[in-house]
Amino acid sequence: MTGPVLVPILGDQLSPDISSLADRTPEDTVVLMMEVAEETTYVRHHKAKIALILSAMRHFAEELRAAGWTVDYIKLDDPENSGSFSGEVARAVERHRPRGVQVTEPGEWRVRNAMDQWRTDLPLRVRILPDTRFVCPLPDFYEWAAGRKELRMEWFYREMRRKTGLLMEGDKPVGGRWNFDAENRGGPEAGLQPPALPVFEHDALTREVLDLVSARFAKHFGSLDKFGWPVTRAEAEAARDDFLKYRLPLFGKYQDAMVAGEDFLFHAALSPAINIGLLDPLDLCRRAETEWREGRAPLEAVEGFIRQIIGWREYIRGMYWLEMPGLADANGLEANRPLPDFYWTGETPMRCLSDCVRTTQENAYAHHIQRLMVLGNFALLAGLKPQDVADWYLVVYADAFEWVELPNVAGMVLHADKGRLASKPYAASGAYIDRMSDYCGKCAFNVKKKTGDGACPFNALYWHFLARNEAKLAGYHRLAQPYATWRRMSEDKQAEYLESAEAFLATLEPAEVGWARN
């Protein structure tokens, strides 16, 4: 065959140096970009998440065309659109008669299965290339994991520091320590005023997408009223520079703090741009390192930020591919309570949960402590079904793709993987939320009260969680002290906690069937 090479580019591969284009020339290539119904509705994604990806795709297509590439772009409302990646690739093969298909490996298991099927279904060579935008190739992660009894992120992170040279002096970490997490646990302070996040104006392409999403996905969760995510590379770079200058210096100190109504604090809010390919994560880390080396940001802030990217992000991706497909069905704690309706409505007198759902609904965003220690902590303590919780996280956050969302939920949030990822469940009572936020002061519940009417539900739920999972968790070294405390309680006190928790759980209204998947 003498035709061009067809290069499909997915909505999270919006990088000009993507591996599928690295050895291609514009004269001999057709780039295929596809907006397909299957991807917008396999779960009922937040409106802002759909708008972000579609607008960024359309802008990236223009960027490629300006660089001389031929782009065959299929819009969502094209009447001939088959609705799936596989269907659109097959149609493009008919149109262009290419001599081969070349594509970068996808981030998600189900899409990889579809790509593998192309090799059977298409009458030409299909070449699937590694995604070189990650620091750790998957074969290297599998080699690191092989034979280890514990797959802890901290040890992997140190390997990534050595590999990249970030924050290193020879073979030693700068400052004599690998991890400055102990310095990064500041709670909210009175009068704390974080700088505003940059918001980007809507051009014609974005307005067209917002109108499409508003009409076609009107019943999906979330709002478009505050949509201002960067949708071009230039906007993403401007957001990056704004973070490095104005928020990185205090990012570390307040990275675990929560303040009602302050949805971003000193967080970067760059994960959506990173995960769809508008920013290079390693370049971002090097720029953050420069801020420290030139004296504009403290080491603890920069180390904490870099650890989230070359440590946690890379590790989570490796764990996803190592543990799939079983991870999708993991339920090590046998939790089966349905997701409560307030995860969609925010209608709960628990102020922390209500505020976290509000920012999620308005922004398709909540920062990591809100996701883990409020929304996730409640899901863990209440025994919510892992598959329901994973679907919810996948729906509601703009940066949520299954490769990053599922291991975080199944492993970090719910301990459904039986401790493959985390050394203990991240369970906490109301005292943690009180210490790290200003939620409790104006809450309908009293965080100091342990049981009964008006008591913070997290307090009784914490002990209820430990009690019902004692056979599974009592051997965990890091839970030895809480279990010792539980066993020292009188039977009457234990019964009081359990009864208070059960009374609260009985008040939870389950979400409607079909809230996440059609």
C-alpha cells in the first residue's frame, strides 16, 4: 500500500511531541481526531469535563493544522459519526486508504482492549507505541514491582528522583531528606487570603463547545457557569506560570488545609491540563525546582509538589496497569452500601461534605484532601460500594481518567485492594477535619460530641468502621493503637458508638439508579 499513515490522537493525548507523531512527517500522515458519544457517556461525565476535553481537542487540531499537519476531525454532532473510536478508525481507513495505523497507547484498560482488536479487525498494520510522556515506562514499573512484598510509593518516588535528578545533589537528596511532608500540614489560619486562580475567556471554539454540551448533556451532573479551565497550550502555560509565581511558595504549608468557599487555596489546579497533554509534567517539575534553586519558593513546598507528580502520579499509573483488570472489581472490605444521594445534591447538614460537593459541582474540581479525607473518608467509614464510589469520582472531576482515578479510589480511599497500595486505611474521625479546616465551627453537628443527637457523624462512624472490619484490619501495625483504644472501652461505650453510627446510617437516602451509567 502507498497511502499515508493514519495517526489517531485521543482526547488525553494533546501533546505535539506525542510518540505517535514523533517519527512522522506532515507530508505522509493523516491525523485522526474523534469526538465520540461512547467516550462522553460511558459514564455520565460532568458537563465541565466534557467541555474541557472537547474544546481542548478542537484547539489542538487547529494547532496541528497550523504546524502543517493534515487533520481529519470528527465532531460529536457529525451525522455520520459512529459513536466509537473503533467505528471512526474503521471509517477513516475507508476514506484515506492508509498503509498503516500508528497510535500512542491509551491510558485506560477498556480503550487498550479496543485498540488490540483493531489489529484483528483492520486490514493493515496497527502499531501501538508507548506513551513517552511518563517518566517511568510501564515495563520499568513492572520490573520495580516484581518480587516486592510491599509496593510503597515512597520507595518508588526515590527511584524517580534518582532517575530525573530532581532535587538531588549527586546521589543524595537536597536538604538531606527525601520527604518534607511533616512541614506541609498547616491548617487554615484566620484571614488567609489565597490569590485568585486565573480564569480564561471563552473564544469562539469554546463557546461553540459550551453550547453543544449545554444542549446535549443537560441532564449530566455539574455546572458550566464557572467554566474557565485552560483549553490551549498557551493558556495552560499561563496557568502554570501563575501557580509558580503566586501559589507555589505557600503550596506546601497549606496543601492539606480546607476552607469553606475557598475552592483552590494555594493548589496548582493544573492536573486537568497535565492529564490531557497540554503541559509536560517533567518540564513542570523542573520549573518548580528552579523556583527553589533561585530562592523564590521553599524546599518543602517544591518537594511536596514534585512528589505529587513524579512520585504519586507515576506510581498510580503503574499500579493501575499492574492491578488491572481485577482492580475494577476489588472489594476487600466487602462494602456494599449504595452511594448516598447527597454526593450528587450536596444536600446534607454535614458542612464539610456539603461544601466539597458544592465545589465539585461548580468546578469539576476539589483538592486532594477534600477528595480523600472528607468525601473519601466518609465513603470508607460508611462502607460504600467501591464500584459506586469509583464511578462517582470518574464522573465528577475534570482530571479523572480511570488510570488515575481507580487506583486512588480502590486503594487510597477505600482500601478495597487489601492494602496493595496503602499501608493502612485512611480513616479519620471528625477531629482530623476540625484540625485541618474551618468547616466544623458553623456545622449543624458538634465535632466535639462523640455520640447521640447533634454529634458529628464521623466520630461514631470511625469506631463503627474499625469494629466491623476488626477481623480484616486488626493485624495492621499502623492500626494497633486505635484497636487498643477500642478494646479498652467498656461494652456500654462500644455499644453507644455502634448504635449512634447505625442510627445515622439509617438516615442515608441512596442515589437514584442510573446516576453514573446509563
